[in-house]
Amino acid sequence: MIQVRLAAHGVDVEFQAAPGITALFGPAAAGKTFILDAIAGFATPASGRIILDDEILFDGASRVNLPPRRRHCGYVARHWALFPHMSLRDNLLFPLAGLPRLERHRRVNEMLDRFALGEAAPSRPHALSPAQRLRATVARALIGDPRLLLVDEPAAGLDIAMRAEWYTVLRMVRDETSLPILLAARDLETCFELAGNMLLLDAGRILQSGPPRKVLDQPAGVEAARLLGIRNLFPAEIVALDPGRNTSRLRLESFELTGPYLPGCLRGDRVWLCVEPGQLHAAPHDGSKPAMNQVTARLERASETPLAVRLEFAGGIVAEIARRTFEEQPKDNDNKDWLVEFPPHALRVLGCL
């Protein structure tokens, strides 16, 4: 178990992480790397406390600040730093300098077998394939038998094949050890693939924490929703509440919607309304009168995603529909008017303006 409370350089966070992968998710300059460096001992917070398995690594009040070599943290840096002048075997031997010779070689051979690197052991890093360098970097971080593994943005800039390799390696480490693993990430895919828990970071503070699916489905507020890349965020006014029918009425800039009842809200409150693009229904307007929760919107752009077609409408409305559904629509280039339906159950209120 790692317990962290620290403040410095615009970062002010408090959290704990159990065995398994906890993702630190946020944009550049959110504070992810500083948090990892502070835990590893490469950066010194202005105040706070860091405790790993009941051992104090840092305490600003009592001036405890263990050096990195005594913190027992494995660190996988963003650029897979291996010593270029050493063979792979010597790279793995280097962190074990204080151990007896036989123990050092036993651990190295064990890691070479574990990460399928035996044939590459005599080679220097430049002669390794990208996948081998990746596995070698993780092997070196683990060879000292750390109590915590820190991983800094492993998937940044990787192609699809290498990203899959990263996921395979980190899953193996997660499943075969009881280590807490702190993983800095800038993409949600990595969080969903690997993490059991995530911390949503922005400008050095934690906006929300929880399992990735829960965080994405229930953002704590409009800041969290924007950070998660959620589209369709609209300011709205509550114009009616009917607890008997379990409904509400919401007025947006140019139309009104019926939504679920909003406990804790009052008529006249101004709130942020959110709906995921994939939950909107969209079809070319056939001239009929819009039904409940249907609005007429001008299509401005259609673009393909790997799994769907994204439709962007005037007014900031974004919908996603299946590619086959889009291809079946009439191809009338002169008709850009569509009907977009907002299902009441899909509407979520994130907080007051």
C-alpha cells in the first residue's frame, strides 16, 4: 500500500493505492510525472508525507527524506532508458551491484527467462527490437525486487502493435505480482485496458477517482467531463420538476428537453447538461414535425471513427451512429437538416453553473 500526500510546484494531492494498477490520468502538465518523481525520491515536495508499506519515505514536518536507493521503487521512464554502452545482461546486473555474485546472476537469468530475452542478453540496446527494449526496461525496473512500480506514460507515441505489447507486459506484471503500480497516462484507452482505479488529475489536483468506467459514466463535474473528452455539454435551466412522473423539463439555448427527475435541484436552477454522442439518435429530416426530445439540427461535418461515424451539428451537438446506419441514409447533398433525438434516460446533470 502506498499513501501519498504532497504539495509543491502547483501540485497538491492526497491519495492511496493498493496492489494492482492505479492510473494517474490527465493532460500534459497535470502533475503526473512530478508525483512519480516525488515518490521515487527524484523530486522533493515542499510539504506532505509519503508512506510505503508502513515505512515513511518522506515527511516534510519531521524532515524525513530517504534517498532513491532506499525507497525500493522500480521506475519505468517514459523513454525506456537503458545504458547504451552495456549489454542487456549488464543492464540487468547494474542495479544488483550490492548482492553476492551468484545471487546477481540467478536474478538476471530469472528475468531473462521471464521476459523471453535470453537470446538478446549479449546485445546492446541499439541492437534490440522495440519489443525487446520494452521488456528489458520493465525487467530492469523489477529486478531489484521493488515494493512499488512507477510507470511514466508507457503508451505515449507508440504504434498499435507496440501499444498492444505494452498492455501484454504490464498485465503480466499486474497479474503475477502483488505490487502497487502507479501508471501515468494521457489516454483513456490505457486506463481502461490496465487500471482497476484511476485518479483524474488537472493542474496538480485530483478532480475525481474511482474505476475507469465509473469515472467516465459519472463525471464529478463539467471540468472532469471536459478532461475526459466528453462532448455535448450544454448550459441549461430547469423549468419544471415533476416527482410524480419522475421527469424534469430543461431549457437549452434554442430548445427544451424532457429529462429524468433531478432530486436536490430546484426549478430555476442553471445546470450543466451532458449526453454521450453514442446515445443520441440521428436521421435526415423527412419534413415531419419533431417528436418529444427531437430537435432539427444542421449537419456541418461527418467523419469516420474506427467503430462509427461522428456527426457534428450546428450548436455544438455531436452524435455517433453505426457506419452501416449512416451508409443507409439517403444521399441528398442538398439536405443538411437532420433530426437529433435526446433520449430522456441519457441526459445527465453534472452540476450547477
